[in-house]
Amino acid sequence: MSKTCLPPVLLGLLLAPLCASGGDRLFIRDARIVDAVDGSVGARQDVRIEGGRIAAIGDLEPGDAAVIDGDGLYLVPGLIDGHVHLDGVPGMDWDQAQANPELVAEALQQIPRAWLYHGFTTLVDLNSNAERLAAWNAEAVAPTAYHCGAAPVMDGYPTRFLPEAIRYRVAPWFLVDPAANRPIPEGIDPAEHTPAAVAQAIADDGAVCIKTHWEDGFGARNDWPVPSDDLLRALVEAGAAHGMPVLLHANSLPAQAAGARSGVGALVHGLWAWEEVDGTTPTGAVLDTLKLLAEKGIPVQPTVQVLYGERDLLDPHYLEQPALAAVLPASLLDWYAGEGGQALGERLRGYPGFADKIDNEGWQAPFVPGIARVVAATRWLNENSGVLLFGSDTPSDLTYANPPGLNARMEMDRWIEAGVAPARLLRAMTHDNAEFFGFDDLGTVAPGKQADLLLLAADPTKDVSAWDRIEWVILDGVPIGRDSLSAQ
Ligand SMILES: [Zn+2]
């Protein structure tokens, strides 16, 4: 997608006249190009960018192009987050948003910049449609957003929280599972809700993937409708006819086992809901499922930050982090600290057993076992040829503790804690996501590729902290100084 020329105020000082003189030509001198596939770092080279594409790499002359001095910098592909939700403002429900239009407007201005600030130039919203993403993609300074169409099973998660009167309109691409034998509500034609019909409708909307859900309930619940293996297999086949992988919401053992058996395209959560009490060594059925995932090469997005997004609502000092001030406006951070923003944490403290646990063991305690399990499962996959895909699930729920851009940066730390090497993390955030979603123009630094690139002052194959040292974000060939993307 082509973006228009940026106003000079957004550019670094050296590049102010970029749009006025040959604005579609950029020359990066003497940068070290990082190979996203094998993690090697090349010798210093020049890169010429024309019309938003990488035109040439080598020992080149700048001509009349604007020049960035890349000496001492590392050039990497722009990052791809394969699991985001771009509607609304994190941590604010619909009523709160209606009551605070100015806050919302200011936040929505900053959110795309927060993603770019942390190096993400491409996002995949796992539950959206072309109409909802049109406004996002019309902004000049925003990552390019793609979407999955959501195909929940009828009356299942997440639409079961909606009143029946609107449920079938809000998520029109729901699936009727013949194996479920549920009564079909009046006015619904099951022929429009087969895997083939739903995949066709989602493809017609321009989606790059299909998202469905295997969720039988949270906590002690387990009675919500879930897709049968046959339905999942039929959906995988129907999606493949349109080049769309099926992404499965699955974070429990039965959910991941169903995804592994059915051969879905990817699981979009790590495995944190399983029985073993110590939760640090996968055994039994957990181990069998992880083995099957690795054997079939079914990718998993660990999304460890989902649990931190809940946990950190209990952290009395969370909002004091300096990193938040770069990604969100001060007005919104103030609102989070007030009554409206704190209501979520209050509700969480009221969960059965939470108050006692927090009083006795500290605010982190309720989420310790789940985090230990998902880290253990991720570590196992990493060490046993499992496929990990990068997706942060930002925001995973109604929480301010999955902030745009920054949450993905935190997810990088979670991967490192699970034993993933920095070079593998880089590959997952670039080449592997590009390949999985079919973004042929993205994911590596090579002639002909789209010029979504980053220049870092440190080597990201050595240490994850290099992602805090982004100097330039190059979006469709246009360089943006990182500082200008900050909310401060
Ligand atoms: Zn999600």
C-alpha cells in the first residue's frame, strides 16, 4: 500500500526537504545489513530506495537522493506483528469511550505511531474487516494493517457474550457445525454458514486469513460450544482454496490438542491452561500435544503478554513506567490512573480467591502458575524444533496493560526468557511472519522488496535490547526519525 509524502515536521532535521526534492528517493550509506533468515550481519553497504522499493544494494552513489548516514547502524526489515486488535482504545470500554471523545481522538492519533516507534510496520488484526481497517490504512504515518475474518462457531466464544439479537449481525461469518446439533435460530440459513461459504465471504472481504476459536470456557467453565475436528478440517480446506490459513484461538490443552489433530494453520496463543500443578515440565498429554505440534510443523504464537496484560492491572506501580509516556498521550495515562481506568483492576481483585492470594503472596501471585506453564510450553517448542510465530495479541482484553507497540516489545522479552535466541526472534518478527501470511514483498532486506525498514544503533542478533535503539523507521521508503513518533 502506498503512503503519501510526509510533512517535514515528522522527518528528522537532516531530511526536512525530502518531499520537496525527489522525495521518493532515499540513500542509506554504509549500513550493516542483517540477514533475517540466518541472523548473519554483513559488511557495510549502501542501499538505494526508489518509489518505496529497495532498488539496489552495493557500493553505490546517492545521486540526488536524500542521504542517511548508516555508519554504525544495523539495517533490518520492518517488524510484523501477526496478532493485534486495532479497534478502539486499550482499556476503555464502549461507554467510557463515548463519554471521553477528546481523549479517544488524541489516543487514536498516537496509537499507529506507537507501533512504528517500536519498529512494527505491518500488523495483522485477527478480528476485523476491510471497512474497519480502511481509516487506519488511510493514515500516512501508520503501519500497514491486514486482517483475518473471524469465523466463530455459532453461539461460541467470543460472540456468546453478545445478546442474541445482535450476535449474528456483529459476527456474520459464524460457522454452523453439523456435529453440534444446535437449534438454528430463525432467519439463519445454514447453507450460508458452511466452511466453504464462510471462507468465500471472508476472502471476498480481502482478508489474508481466517480466525476461529476453540474455547469451552474460562476457569472452571467448560460448556461453551466448540468446533468439532471435522469442522476445523473442513475450514482449513476451504481457507486453503483461497490461500488463507486458519488461525485457531487455543490456550488450553483440549483446544491445542484439537488444533494439532485437525492440522490448523497456527495456534494464536501459547499453552497456559493445563493441569500439572508445578507447570514447569510438560509431561503426559501436554507433552504429547506439543510433540504433535512440532511433528506437524504447526506454528504457535506464545502471546505470553496476554497473562501479563491481566496481571499488571494488579501492579500498583505499572503506570509509572517511563516507557508508557512514549507510546500513549499523558491525558490517557492520567485517565488510566483514575476511577474509570482502575475499574478493571478492581474487578480482577474481586475474582474468587484472588484477594486472599494477593494479600498473602503479593499482587503477582494469581498469574504465576499460568505464566510458568506458557513459558515451559514455549521453551519446549523452541528446544524441540517447534515453529514459533510472533504475535503479541495487543490488546488481548479490556486492559491498559497491553499498550500499543510497547506490548510487542515486552513480548520480545518474554521470548528471550523462554530461551529463544535473539536472531530467531528477529526471524520470527520478519521473514517467518511474511512467509506465513503471504507477504511476498516483506520480511527481508533485498532488491525489489518494499522499503519498510529499520536502522538500529545496536545488533539485534546479539541482544534483545537492540530493539530499544531504533534510530530510523523507514515506511514505504520514507524515513521517520524515531523520536518524532513518541507521544512526548
Ligand atoms: Zn487476540
